Amino acid sequence: AELRESGTVPNQILYNAVIKAHSTAQDVDKLKAVLSEMEAAGMPMDKYTHLPVLLAALHSNDVELATKVHQQLENSSGPLSADALDILTRVYMGAGAVEDARRVAELAAAGTTGTTIRQAIMRKRLLLLQAPDAAQLL
């Protein structure tokens, strides 16, 4: 809104930069306002928007915000970011949303092969989430 008042017409790159700045500052309210403005301008989140929004959701325990990104990721045709899936799993685990966390961890584990640290972590999370008492463990 401030940009428009100054005569600047924001594009996707500018919106993403402002969203990333609000995410870094952990100002979720301003991030959500800019995200709403961006979407109202006909610009959906893209791969550069997902991570800052998910990090803000993680730091603020905002499952609703994370779910919004999750839904968009599921509807996208591009490859899913391992970082985005990792953060999304952590948001759901922190909220005790075991089924959602399990579903994302399964998706992430299916897309990971090899022995990198990230892949090992995702496989361990999936094992934890598959435990019968997973809700109590979180």
C-alpha cells in the first residue's frame, strides 16, 4: 500500500523482496498484508515467495499461513522444494498436526534419495511420525 501511494507499481520481484524482509523481521502481520495485496494484484506466490512465508509461519506457529503455501505447492506443476517441505513438516509437527506432518514428510522422503544430511533428517522425521504414539511424542 505504501508503495502504491508513492506512485510505485510493485511487480512480483518487489513483492517478494518486501515479503522476505518482513519474514526476516518476523513481522507476520505485515507479511500477510503484503501477501494479500500481491494476490489481489493477480500475482500468486511463486518459488521465491514460498520459503519466506513458510519461515514466518514456522516462527509464529501460524499453521493457517503454512497450509496456504502447502495448498499452492500441491497445485503447482514444478518440482517441490526440499527446503519448503522440510519447513512445512516442522510447522505441522510444532502444531501437533501429525497427519499433515506425516503426509508432507512422506512426500519429502519419496523425493529424497541418497545420503545427504537433509535426506537423513527427513527419513528420521518420517519414522517418528509413523510411530503409533506420534502425537504424544510431539
